[in-house]
Amino acid sequence: MLETIRQFAQERLAEQDDVRDLQHRHALHYLALAERAEPDLRGPAQRSWLKRLELDHDNLRAAVSWSEEAGAAEVGLRLAAALWRFWRVHHLSEGSRVLETLLKMDETGPPSLRTRVLLGASRLAMDEGDLERTVARAKEALTAARASGAARELAAATENLGLMMMVTGSTASALALLEDSIARFRALGDPVGTADALNNLANALLAAGDTAKVVEFGMEALALQRDAGNALGMAFILNTLGYVALHNGELELSRSRLEESLVLFQELGDLSRIGDTLEGLAQVAAGHGEDRRAVMLWAAGESFRADAGKHMEPLETALHEDALSRARTRMGEPAFAVAWIEGAALAPEDAVSYALQSGS
């Protein structure tokens, strides 16, 4: 009935002479909502704003569509700059398409605004596994940030390119860029930016096999995110710390940190990161010799990532495939296949519940 009513109302609206003006006012209303939400998507009100934006997702989608159809590039870019973090959590593939479309509408917009949209496009492309586009957009973002002269955008673009260098295996470049970005965020007095960059630096050091300061950086980042009330930032860092402990053979510490991360990602409704965290918990289970449990968690994680359009990073893929192969050999193909089917069939809430039942 609601869809029928919507269609009827749309037909009646189309009969009005001022329909374009109404669509314009509608778009500006939801632009204001998105821009009001943006700063809180990294703070204590994060959960409530993610829920609110999800409830208004169709309205936000209509506002974006209007900006495209009307050629209102700046409105579209402002919507994209405000919403990319929401899209990254809840609508990855759709958000990535929208960002790319809007960026092509106006390639001469304000550098500061384009920087923010390019940062979003780079992050979402990374999650989709499109590494070529990831790096290209990250480099464009840094160029735009330099043109804007905005210190915050420059710090964010430097950190973002550092992350992309890490993902693509250019570790030396990644470390230099991330250290530079940390200094910039500290100078700005930006705790969340500092924490994000510290977490990415910790990941880069872990990938390079240099774990001497990884925990120190991770714990500082975690404290900063806790103080800021940024649940998503906390979840990312706990995930990193869980993998650090796994790398060090501290299986129970790894399990504890990954479970805390998993709960936060579930509360935020971030399906793809639930999948990523189940991957880590599968590695812990395999370390304990719990192969059936590990395979079920691997299967559930892969299913959720696929549903969200999320791809594993190259370094994660190599670790995943090696561990999966060893579990398959130990279990034998029939038992492995049964466990995989059972895990892939789990709903998100059931998979999370199973993952938190340690040792079952």
C-alpha cells in the first residue's frame, strides 16, 4: 500500500506547475540534513545518525538524483562529501557509483569540496577492491588539497594516500605519508584524524613485519577514539590490535579484541566489517585447532563481504587462502564442504552470536 500511495502522490505532484521548485527545496532540505549529520558520523552521536540517515535513505537518494538531473553539481558534491562515510557503512556499491558520477559532473568545483569527495571515492574504491581507481583518486585528492590550501583537507589527503600505498604494497611510501599526516593532525588538534592515521600507521608497520611500536600506536589511537566517542574508529583499531595479537601468537588477547570490535561493528550495522572481523576470529579458531568453527566463520565472513560488495585487501587475501587451504587439508573435503555451507547460511545476527560463543 505504501508503494501504491507513493506512486499516486508522485503522479499528482507531476501535475503541479511548481514541481521543479518542490524538488529543489526537497534536495536542499536533505542536503542540510546530511551536512548536519556529517561531523557526528565520527563522534558520540554516530549510531543515531547512521540510523536516521538509513531511515531517510530514499529521500537522500532522491536528492542526489535531482542534483544529477538538474545539473546542480555543487549540491551533488556537497551531498557526496557529507554522506560518503554513511555509504561506506551501509551502501558501499551504491555510494561508490554515486561518488564517481558526481565527480564527473564538475571537475572544476571548489578544491576543498572536491578533496572531500575524492577522499570518499578513494576509500570506497579500496573497499570494492578497485586498487587502480583507489590510488588514482587518492592522488587526485592530494593534488586538490594542495590547491585548496586547507590544512585539514591536506592532512586527510596525505593520510589517505598513505593508506592506499600500504594497501598496494608500497610500504616505504606509506610509512612516510602516514607519519607526515600524524604530525599534521596533531598540529591541528584533531584527535580523530590523529587516531585514524595512527591506526593506519600501525597496520603499515604490521604489514612490514616491524611490530616494535605497533601496539603503542594502536593503544594511543584507541584512547583517542574512546575519548571522542567514535565507535567506528574504535572498532577499526580493536580489529588492528586483534590482528597484532594474532601475529604475536597471543590467541586469547586476539579473540578478546576482535570480539569487542565485532560487537561495535554489529551495533553500527556495518555488514562488511562484520565479515572482516569474523575472518580474524576464524584465524583465532584455527590457531586453537577448531577447524570446523574456523571454516564456518570464514564462510559467514565471505558471504557478508560479498553481500556488501566488499573485497579483501591483497595482504589479507594471501593470509586467508593459506589458512583456508591448511584447514581443508586437515578436515578433508567432505567435512570442510559441510562446515562451509553451514557457515554461509548463517544470518548476520546468528553469525555474530556464534562467533561470540568462544570455543563452541
